[in-house]
Amino acid sequence: MDVAVGAVLEGKVTGIMKFGAFVSLPGGKSGLVHISEIAYTYVNQVSDHLQVGQEVKVKVIGIDEAGRINLSIKKAMDPPQQQDRRRSAPPPASRAGDRRSAPPSFEDKLKQFMQDSDSRMSGVRQYSENKKSRRGRKADYDDDYYE
């Protein structure tokens, strides 16, 4: 059987590595499913999703000049259903007794950042002024000591 880009085939997992899994294909060929092509969710370890000997459906997504076959499990299946967040209804208007509020605007976030920054900078200034004043006292103390 000839393996072509775009073909969906059945295969068997023959090896698991940190970066992906090797799958044997019909006709004695084998290919690699990269860790990013295993599932639509984040894959921390390949062994959490696949085991050696497991039958999988794969899609051929590429064949390089050296003849290596790149495979994808997630492209061989339907993508999971997701809500389109842009088309969802806007949050309800906040009322006086409602604990939920609209997300802060950019200006509100900037104002909060500036307040936090000013507060931190005043703390740094106080610390450096205290440190300078301690140095002066220490120098006076050392001078008295050596007289």
C-alpha cells in the first residue's frame, strides 16, 4: 500500500519516546506522531495517551526528502466542540446589589498599575534613604572609635 500525504490509515504504536510515538503502518512502513499531534489538549507525557501495541487511526501530514513519514492522531479525528466566545451574549449589566462586575477596562488596569508602582517605588526610596542614613552613622561611629 502506498502512503500519501492526506491519507488516513490504521496503525499500531511500536515505540514511545519523550517527543512522540512511532507507529507501524500497512506495507511495512512506519512513521512518527509528534507529541504536539497526539491530542487537541496539552500532552505532558506521551505515555498518558498512548501505549505500545495500541491500535490508532493516523493521518499522514508529511513525508520529507529522507522518506520519513510524519503522522497526526488529532487530525485523523474530529476536533472537539468549542463555544465561540465572540458570539456569546454580553455579561449582564451590573446592578448595585450584584457582586459580579464588568471586567476592568484598560484605563482601570493602567491606573491600578500606576498606583501599585508608586507604592513600591516609595518603599524602595524609604529603604535606600534608611540605608544611606545608617552608613553616615556608621562612619561617625567608626571615626569615634579610632580617636
